[in-house]
Amino acid sequence: MKTNFLLVIVVALLGLLSIGAFYGGGALMISTDGSLIKLPAVYLEALPFKNYFLPGLILFSVFGLLPLMVIFGLIRKPECTICERLNVLKDMHWACTFCLYISFALIIWIQVQIITLQTIFWLQSFYMFYALIMIIILLLTPVRSSYDKKKIS
């Protein structure tokens, strides 16, 4: 029962991350100057991009689409040859590992923002905490054991 509750939390966190990334990433791809979400164009001066399209695309795909695929994997536990090749935790189902990848990618994304923009916003701290919560939950023994390949097969 405890494991199910923890997995519901992880799935909910991934779902909320995905919704936010679809909104933010989509807005940046549609309005490449950032005006749709009131993102100042002055931030572009610190970035190696001429507009926000590429950061929006990364946000949309890595933190929008990928979490949906991982949610499906966490719930259904399907086999995926390509995903298994990219799975560094060979004893774990690929979906659990990919959830860790997303969490670490989120931490890296936020750190790059902080370093590049030389400023910290409350939302960055929030998402850093968000990623750490997912990592902690995924590394708990009940969760790891429910995604252990020996127990799934």
C-alpha cells in the first residue's frame, strides 16, 4: 500500500511537470520573443540563442513529452528495447531509471539557468526541490523493489 502511494506521488509529479513544460515550452515556441509568458527578451543576451524557440522545444520535449512516456512505463511496465539500451540501472525497469534521468535533467536545466542568467527565481528553487523529491522517492526500497526486473518478470 505504501509503495502505491509513493508511485502515485511520482506519477502526479511527472504529470504536473509535463503540463507545466507543455505550457511553458509551447508558449516559447509560439512566441519566440517570450512575450506570451512575459519572459523578458533581455535574458536572451546571456543565452547562445537568438530567440526562445530552441529552449522552448527542449522544455516541451524533455520535460513535457518524455514524462508522459515515463508515466506510461511506470504504470504499465512495458518492454522497450531502445529504452533498455539507455538504461544504466540494468536491474531496474527502464521507466524508473528514466524518471531519475528526468529528475537529474531538471536539476541540470535549473543550474544552467542560474549560471547563465546570474539570478535565482523562486520557481527555480521550487523545481530543484521538486526534482530532489522525485529522486528520493524513486530510491526508496519499496519503490525500487516494485521496479526490480527480477520481480517484474
